[in-house]
Amino acid sequence: MEKIPSVNELYETILSRSLLPLPGIEDALIEKAWERANRIHDYLLKRADRMDEDCMLCEKKKARQSQTRYAYDTPWDNEPVAKLFCSDDCGDSFMYEEPWAYFMCSRCDREISEQNPRNGWHIQYRDYDGQMTCLKCYEDLILENGVERDKVEAGKIPGMFFSYGNLEPIKAGYREVEGFRDFFVSCQYDADRFRKKALELMDQGKKVVIGYESMGIGGGEGYVSLLEKEPPKPKRRRRQNAVQNQGLDSGRGR
Ligand SMILES: [Zn+2]
Ligand SMILES: [Zn+2]
């Protein structure tokens, strides 16, 4: 923002340029000069705040620097995008009303578009523990913990689109479950079979994630993949105990 003179500086200037007042009306002059300094200051502030670009919502008024908001188009972006508005009202309508609603991720505290403007408007958040969680944070959570069992029990197929070939879960040590890769779901029977398998794996102590492969418009059918990960192996006992139990020393140094 360009440097603008303070109210006091303006006041001094105005006074210095004024004629000497008639005796007895000095106070009135001072008051007028002060009002004028304030008005000019307001005007300069507004002028400095005005940008060349139009408001993104009303497209009629010029955007104001002080009304700029920063938000992420997708959870995967490293930098937020500046959104330019003329007023609080325009900013709020744009950010929190359809069709461009943004939400605050409960984990990373970023304001992110609810839908991805770059890939078919996929929803970019999931409910996790009752909190709106962005897909990036959700991915971290389910790779770490597996999908939430209560959702599967409640009849849902909680998952997300990973990179082609389910790269992220595979990198995290998951593997695709035989017979449930690119599994076609088009009716309740399919969905129940898929969920039953997921619950069965969880009963064995495994972590489970679900990759969405493709979804029909409207979500009436789609392809999903089930991936599983063995529970972590129990830690080996300390060397001394192991030696005692096996009755032999492997001879390996420390
Ligand atoms: Zn506007
Ligand atoms: Zn997040």
C-alpha cells in the first residue's frame, strides 16, 4: 500500500495553509481543519486500498486490498490463492455460499474449496470423528489407522480416490485384497458383500482402506478396491530372553 500521510500531518498542513483567523473564531477554524484532515485521510485510505481488479463476486466494483481472502483450491496445493473482493458481504457470499463454498479443515486449519475445481468437482473433505477433514489429512489418518469401522458397520463404504493404482496406500504397506480389486458395486447385495469382507479383515486385526476407482454420476454405482495391511508384528523379545528360550546364541554382536 502506498504511504499516506497521517491525520495529524494533514491537519498541520491544512492549518499552515489557512489564513490567520479573525480573533475569537480560532476554535472554529481548528475544528474545521481537524474534520477536513480526517475526511482526506479516509479518502486516501480507500483510494490506496482500491485495486485494479474487479471484485470476484459482483464483478461491478473494484476489489479492495483489505478484502482479499486466501484459500486453497485443493488440499494438495502448497500455496493458497488470493481471492479479491470489494466488501465483506461479497467475500462471505463467495466463500460460504454455493456453488464455491469453502470449509475450514479441522486438522490443518486451512480454508479449502469443498469441491475440486480441477477434476470433476470431487468432494474434498470427509467426516472424521464428526469433524470436516480435508482429503489430504483424511488420507494421512486412514493410511495410519485404516478406515473407521463404525462407518462400515453403519452401511457406508468410506474411502477416497487415490492416485491411479492406489499408489499411496500401497506405498504405506497396504495390498489389494484378492477378489475385491476394482469391485463393481451396483446394488445393496454388492455393497454388503464388500462391507462384510472389510469387517472380516478388521476382525483379524488388519487395517483396511478403500480406494474409489470410478463412480457413476449420482453415485448409483461404481468401482471400489479393498486394501489390507497386516497388524504390526509384536516386538521381538530382548536378546537375552530370546537366547534363553531358544537355547542357542545366534552369535551376532550387538
Ligand atoms: Zn463485490
Ligand atoms: Zn486438512
